[in-house]
Amino acid sequence: MGYSVLNRINEGVVTYEQAAAHLRVWDEEDRPYIESLIDAAISSAESYMKRFIGETWVSFTLSSFSQRLPFPDPSEVYDVLYLDNENNLRAIPVTDFFLDRLRNRIIYTGSVSQNEMQSIEVVATFGWGANKVPPSVKHAILMLVATLYEMREDATVGQGVTVTKVPVTHQYLLNPYRHYSV
């Protein structure tokens, strides 16, 4: 199943002010660097959890309505289109489908036979959005920002340098929200 991210809104998931306070950085000199670390930490957390954090619009293709959606916890489905047997793209009215959040699928209730649908194109939103991110996820992102800020480069062995494991405490905070494919 292919997908394409159309738009992402990560602003407010973790703000510069929150990160600076967590790092105890009081001047603006490192602001661009810290903001880049916030983006990297959010991306890393999303990759680890296999889900979007900020509100994200995604376009994807299903081969049938029995197929699960590509990401957990869809917020809303905006468009459902299908390619008919004559290669015409047709819209499915919103009254002909609903979102089954429990099974993470779109349930089709329309009259057009699914045998007439070669593929199904969907635009939906996923993610919590800035105001609904669980506190432990926000704190994990802040911890990851702090780790990246303090450990700016890989250590080299030798010359009196010892290698220690990078802390992964943030993973314990993310684990309850991690999505596992079934």
C-alpha cells in the first residue's frame, strides 16, 4: 500500500519555549538548532511508534475495503474515490462509507459492487494534533531533544574516550503508544 503525506502540522506538539526550559537554555543563540532537534525528535518518535503525532493529512491507495488503513487512529476520512473498470475516477459519497476505528478500516455501504473498483484512493487525517498529545509522549520528545542536544556527535573510541550506551528512557514513555502490526 503506497501513501503520500500531503500536509503535516507539528507546530505546538513541543514548542521551542518548552524545549528551552527543559534544556535550561535562556538565550536565543541556539534557537534554530533546538528547533531542528525538536523536528528530529518528533520524527524519531513517530518512526518508533509507527504513528503520526501532529495532525497529518495522508493520501493512500487500498486494493479493497477489507484492507486496514496504513496508520492507526485515523481522525477523519475526507475523500474516498475509486478507479472503475473503465479507468474513470469516481467519488464515493460520504453517506456510502463510515470509519470503523476499532478495526482501523473504512466500511463501504454503497450500492456499487466492489468488483467494479480496481483501486480505492483515500485522503484521511491521522495523529493526535498538538492539543491532544499524551503527556508522556511530549516528555519523551523533550528527553530525546535533551539527549541530542547534549550528545552532539558520536564518540570515537581511544584517546581517553569511553563509549556508553545512549539513554533510551524516552522509549519507555513511548511504548504504550507504539503501534504493532497484526
